[in-house]
Amino acid sequence: MATKLTPTQIAWRAAQDIEDGAYVNLGIGFPEMVARFQPPGREAIFHTENGILGFGEAPAPGEEDWDLINAGKKAVTLKPGTAFFHHADSFAMVRGGHLDVAILGAYEVAENGDLANWSTGPKGVPAVGGAMDLVHGAKRVAVITDHVTRDNRPKLVKTCSLPLTGVGCVTRVYSSLAVIDIENGRFVLREKLPALSLDELQSLTGADLVIPDAVADLVTPELT
């Protein structure tokens, strides 16, 4: 298999599709990296479920104010215009359709857009949390993920086997090997690593790929 993208490179690629002025929620963990790579001339407005809108970058080590944290308990900074509000108001924003984009991680994504990203089974976390609101409240839901699991099983599948976060909610997947849209219940390939053949990519994907006439090269900067 061709060398895959690093998590940082996947986050960079996903950031390139966020429009200027978009209201964006980033999932806890890996998706939080996306905030580091806003394209020049664009500024997203980041929302966190615990009640902050428009916060800034992470503070320098040792300069954290632990009264200022995001939903992942990571320290954040304030920007001019940053707003604070009640947890219930934060979820009213989500459920009311006021977020343009939610970018989340995934254990599995099905070809019809179903997402499983909160539990790997009985020994997983006890509840789905705010992700179930985000996947159906945001206008666009994207996933960033490795294309396969640690034991090389596909994460893009025909039908999810793990507990669902949401049904038919994902519209685009940014993986370590490709950018894939979900259209009419099918995985549609948009970009792939130049060194990866279509046959190799299909062998690592758990459902049939629709291959358009034009598939772009997936190219990112060298990032650590």
C-alpha cells in the first residue's frame, strides 16, 4: 500500500473546504486539529458544546486558563467577540440548524452515510453524548479518519456493525488515502493518493466505489 497521509495532513485537507465565516464544530480529539489549518484569507467561527462561540487557538504551554476549555477539556484562548452561553443554549444552536459544518472522527462510515463513532461495543463509553445532536443539526457533516483500522480492516463499509451515532448523516469522508463523497447511497471517489491504484483503494474499502471520469490527486503539504 502507498504511504498514507498522517492525521495532520488529513486535518489540513479537511480545513481547505471550510468556507470563510462558517460556524463549525470540531469533534473531540483528532478533529480538533482542523482548527490549526484555516486557509489564508478565511476565518471559521468555532463552536463548542460546553458554551463558547468564536474562541481562539490553544494557549502556549504554561499559559492555560483552565476556566476556559472546550468540550474536550482542552484549554482555549479568547478572541474579540467570543461569546459564552449556557450549555442548553449551545445545544439549541446545534439542534436549531445554526452550525454550517461538523467535522467528526469515525469507527465506521456506511455507504448510505450512517456513522458509528462513539462505541466499539459493551466495554465502550456509556453514552453517545452530543455527537448525536451534531450529526443531525449541522448543515454539513464530514468525517476525518484513517481509511482502515489498526488491523487493516476497512472503516468505510457497506453497513455499520457498531452502534450508530446517526443515520444517513455523513456527506464527505477525508481519509488517509482518499476524499470520498456519499451520494445516493454510494461512495463516490473524488481524490486519491497519486501512488495508490484504484484496485488497491477498492481492496481497502468495504463497499463498492463509484469512480467518476475525473479523479483528482490527493496532495497535501509535508506536515508533522
